[in-house]
Amino acid sequence: MAQSEIDLTVYPDECDAFGHLNQAAFLSLFERARWEMLARGPGMNIFTLADAWPAVRKTAIDYHAPAFPGDVLRFQQSLIHHGRTSFTMRQTARRVRDDVLIATAEFVFVCVSRDGRPVPVPEVFGQFMAQPSRGAGHRLTVNGVGIATEVRGEGPPLVFIHGYPLSRLIWEPQLDRLAGVRRVAPDLRGLGLSDAPDLGYSMAIYADDLIALMDTLDIEQAVLCGLSMGGYVAFEVLRRARHRIRGLVLMSTRAEADSAEARRGRDAAALLVREQGAGAIADSMLPRMLGASTTATKPELVAQVRRLMAASPVAGIAGALTSMRDRSDSISMLPELGDIPTLIVAGAEDTMIPLDSARRMAQLIPGARFSIVPEAGHLVSLEQPEAVSTLLSEFLSTIP
Ligand code: MLT
């Protein structure tokens, strides 16, 4: 069950003559936290887009302790019932300073159309709230933004960088299986469970976040493993802090910048996500995300990947699109990477990024290893998890 956390500050105008947060103001804060959760998630317009308005049918609030002006309250939201046309949300408010429980509330909603008829709860809302709450992992504040990060195991660090519009969940099999390495997998800003500010996206900013994250985790040098957009970020880290990279895995990615046509496609996709939400992006990308073999044989994985994309915050998707659109060409760097052990991995059935791009990188990086994974498309880490984990282990064992 999804749980999201939103921090809100108590203002004097919300308090009574004795300075307590007023009971009516609590209702506003609970409501603000729910909208903020959607704003940082699939977008505030998911209900209007589906022509289904969530009308409150019942509210129950327990007030446990007073709150005062200046208190920062952490609101946690979870979906405790999901019916066809109704749903129930449970919310708690705790004071951040001393973790005191201030109030708990349950809200029952019925979705109605404009003429007041009950209509189904929008699918995107259910998908968003169904994201696993596990894996908030560590929440590290990096460059002022909360970055959800999974850290597992001990040993030389391996930092995973996911693609677009995905999250660190694409590395779940490798996080589980690889032994003898410290596996670090952040959600890039704007995606997964990381904060999604409205502005502040570029390859340089993603790279700066990663470098700052490494600093925070006391990682001097790491092997970077980037899938697709994650590879674009890895190139940017190379530009900015090459000495921090011990090895490089470039998976389902390319070194070329976007063509003029691809750049126009990014703008069209940014418009689509702003107007129609993350679900529309998920639908348009799903056919190219997975290989034909996976699509034919693993329907649960297809559904999981669609859910993952549809749950991405709108601001983060739009930010990733402009970042990819404006990224630099990295081809000229490749011949200079001979001193960094590099593995290139591509899915044999990838239709998102042509295999020729992977071959070109393999030819241009002196000494690079190159593996094509059969029966896998773009999301090779999820489509052939064991093969990818084995490739990574073998590669890591070759790095001095
Ligand atoms: C990704 O998977 O990260 C993106 O699809 C890459 C791209 O669109 O260039």
C-alpha cells in the first residue's frame, strides 16, 4: 500500500486565541496534504481528466495533541480501501520535531460525474496509491531535494541509475542478487519516490545530485551502471567528476545527442504529459519498452512496467524530457575512456534505442566489453534479470 509523506507548516492564522491549531484548519491541512501528494505524483488533474470528482462522504478525525504556529507537521497518506466508485484514505499528522502524533483521520470518498452520478475511481489514482511503500529506503536531502535511495550490501560501491520515466525499481533484481558490492540505487529527482520540484531539471543537475549523493554516502569512487537515460546521466558525471568513476556500465543507452526530430518528439511528449497525465506517456511508451519475447510471455511484467511509468510525477516526466532533449553529444568522449573499465549491454530486441548505437560505443571505447542479451528489449534489467546480474558480477570481478 502506498504511503506518501508531505510536510506542512502551521501558520498563526490557522490557530485559535490560545494558539492551538484550530480543528477546522486541520481539515484544510489534511486536504492540502492530499493534493500535494498528487501534485508530486501523477498530477492534480487526474480526477478532472477522468471526469470523476472525489466527493467526501464521511470524515472522522481524532485529535491527539495540540499543534502550534511554526510546528512542521508530517502528513502521511495511505489508501486503506479501494472500491469501484469509492475509496478510503487514512492520514496521520505527526510533528516532525518530536515525532508526536497530532491527529489521525479517515476520509471516505465517492467519485461522481458532473451530474452527480457515481463513476469508477480513476485507474491512475489506484495505480499511484498501489505503489509499494517499501523502498522509501533512505531519504537523503541532496541539493535541497529529497532523494529516495536504496542502499544494500557491503563492498566496493556500484551506483545504479535508472531510465525514463521509471525509478530504481527497475534494478530490484540486481539489488537483491548481486553480492559483495555496496548497491546504491537512487530515484532521480522528479521520478519514483524522490521529490519532484516543478523546475530544476537537466543532465547536469541529475549528475550533480548523484555526485552529492555519493558525498553524502561517503563514496569516493564507484562503478556507475546507467540504463538508457541513466547512461546519459553517467556521461554527464564523467564530464564533471571523472575521477569519481571506477568503472562504467552503459546499458540500453547511446552516446549520440537527440536529432532535431527527436527533440520535437520530446516537446510533444512534454505537452502530452502536461495535458493528459503520466498514463498517456505510459501508453505511448509501453510498446517500445519491452522486447517482443517479454510482451508475449510475461504479461505481469508488462502490467508492472506500465504501472511504474503511469505513477511517475508529471513534473518529473516533463523535466526528464527537457533534460534528454538538451543533452550534449557524448560520442567525442568515447575514445578517451580507455582507462575506465567499461561494459556495454544491450537487449537483442530493443526497439527504443537501436543496437547500432551500442555497437558504435563498443567500437569507440578502447577495451570496452560488449554483451547483447537475448530475449530482452529496452528494459533488460527486468526482462532478463539473471543474465544481467551475471554480466554485472563477471564485469565487477575484472575491475582491479
Ligand atoms: C529511457 O528509457 O531512459 C528513455 O527512453 C531514453 C530516451 O528516450 O532517449
